Amino acid sequence: GIWLIPVAKDGVAIIVNDKNPFMPRLMKQGLSPDEIQQLFTSPAPPSWGELLDTTGNAKPVVYTRIDESGAADVLADFCFRNASDLKGTGVTGDKEMITSVAKNPLAVGYCNLSFAFEAPSGNRAEHIQIIPFDLDFDNTIGRTEAPFKDLETAHRSIWLGIYPESLCRELVIGSLGTPVNPAILAFLGYVIGDGQEFVKNIGLCELSSVHLRYARESLQ
């Protein structure tokens, strides 16, 4: 009986410290879905050298979320697991995740895209690098798989469907039954109208024209 209306979108990113000693190779070949699964679900994750098919025995320092987290749910679904199956040192919230990864050159974690960039500049968070996904398993990052330079390019990738849909999620407002109160309907109309500018200002992805049309129709 829950009625839902979308208000924004966000994605989940795999992040590492920008001083990672394997950074050139990470940027060149990225991580495949299988490698991401190994990192976050194995009791003993492979070394960076094993992941990237190169020398080096340095082990990744893996961080995961221990609080109720939509990002953890999305990543777990991507790995065909439950959030409780994700391994690593537990942190609470995106901000603690960013801080933890930024302190250790061997660290790897995940966060909502909106936290991987600074507001309002849209630049990447300090000492954080987003790892590109090798979705076609060819150990090479192609043009559409290239890492994001800023939040604008990240949002454009979500809008165009380039970013993996399985790593995106809608943020919604819910109601027990279809709302009929005029004040509530007016507020929801504002959220999917002029309020979209505030969605953008806090780092979330605005709704596409298709999503906005669906949202408007649901209010009628």
C-alpha cells in the first residue's frame, strides 16, 4: 500500500586512495564485476597484484558499511549477495568511509556518488579516486567506461544510461496510500519542479525528463 514518487537519483562508486601504488594499472584496466565481488565478499581478498595481474603482494584494506545503508544494499545486489555478506572493516556513513579511504594508500571502499565529490565545486573529494568498471571484462577501460573527472560527468553518465543501472538507485518520497491533501500535493509538485535545482546543489542527480513526466502523472 505504499505510494512512491521519485525525487532524485544517485549511484554507488568504488573508491580508492589516490596514492594507491597500483593507480596507473587501476585506471587503465579498472575492476570487473567479478573482481569487485572478490574484493568485497571474500573472507581473504586477493592482493592488488593478483587482482590486476601484476607483481606485488600488498593486500587491499577493505572498508564496508555497518549501518543501515542503501549504498551497501546496491553494491550487494551488484555482487549477487546480501548486504550482510559484504566483508571489510566496518564504518558508519559515507563521510567516515571517505575519511577512512583517504587515510590509507591501500584502502578500497564504496560510497554514494554524491559523497565522492565536493559540493558545490563538483570536484572529486580530496585523496579519493573513483575506480572505473571494466564491464566487458577485457581488462581495458574504453571511452564509455572512463573514470569521472567531476560530478557533472558522473550525472551525465547516469542520465544517458552509461553508468551501470544496477549500481544506481532512485531516491523517493513515500506515502501510505495516494496523497490527497492539497498542501502535500503542492509540496510534491514543488519537489519535482523548482525543487530539482536543490537536488542538483547538494550533489544528487536530477530526474531525467522521462522520470519527471512519470512523477507528474502520478500526482494527477
